[in-house]
Amino acid sequence: MNQPRWQSVDSFTDGGGLSDLDRSVLVAGVSFQRFQSSTSGRALLLPAQPVAEGKIPGIASTDAPADAGELLFLDPADGVSAVSLLGALGGRARAVRVALPRGADPSGLTPESGRVIFSSGSDSPVVYDLFRSVDPGTLKLKGQRDLSKLGEDSDVLEQRSKWFQAREGRSE
């Protein structure tokens, strides 16, 4: 099975998973990132501090690790998807904690202390347990030239490279 490729998006194209959480974060005015995968997966990456401070309606956290800088929510929620997105984030992923609902497959992740509870009001609250990469030290720190911008295909990067070479009077 191929791992999904993730790209940053401005909005999700339709309803579906994470929509209620997305709306709550927007209402709170908290800065966050949305990601969509090549396999129709979705993810929200939120700063951990506003969650811990109760600034996002319907969401609360307990006992989150002090070094958690961001929280990652996925749909579908599983460790394989989380690990692929963490890999795309590079060294930044070391401070990310993955929030998986109880019963989700945490393959590739290590349990952390803490949990997040989200209630959209109409449904029963969802309890998310926190996880991190199995070995955050192995997440590759990518240099700027090694990191393609999320959402850019390799052919776009190749075309850009050729354009710069032509501008400089060099050819391949």
C-alpha cells in the first residue's frame, strides 16, 4: 500500500470528518493548517496552547505533554496516515502530538500522556488519546533546498528548475 501524499489546503471541499472541529477552530480565530491527502484523507494541525487554555469552543485537553507544540487530528484517524504526514512536516513534527480517537489503529506511534475531548454539541463527546512518532529523533530535518513545498508536484519543481537554468543561460 502506498503512503498518502499530503498537501496544505485552504479549505476542505465538502463536509465529512473534521468539519465540526474545523468550524470550532475558525470561530475561535486560532491560526491552524488544513491538509488533504492523495487518498482523500484530511488533517487539522492546531497549536496546542489555545487548546490547553480552553480557547476553542467544545474542545478541552488534559495532561498534555509540556513539549507538545501542535496537535494533529486526522480523518480517517490512523497511525499510518499520521506517520506519513509527520514525515512531510520534517523536523517540525518533533513537537506534534497526534490525537487519535479511542479504538483507532496507532501503528507507528507511541502513546503519550494526555487526551483531548471534543464535543460538537449534537453528538456524544469524542475522546482522543495523544501519541507521538515512535522515534522523533529519526524525523529527517530537511534543508530548505531538500523540501518541496507541500502541494507541489515534482514536475512543477522540474519546470521551475529548467526556467531558472534558462534564465541563467545554462542548459541541461
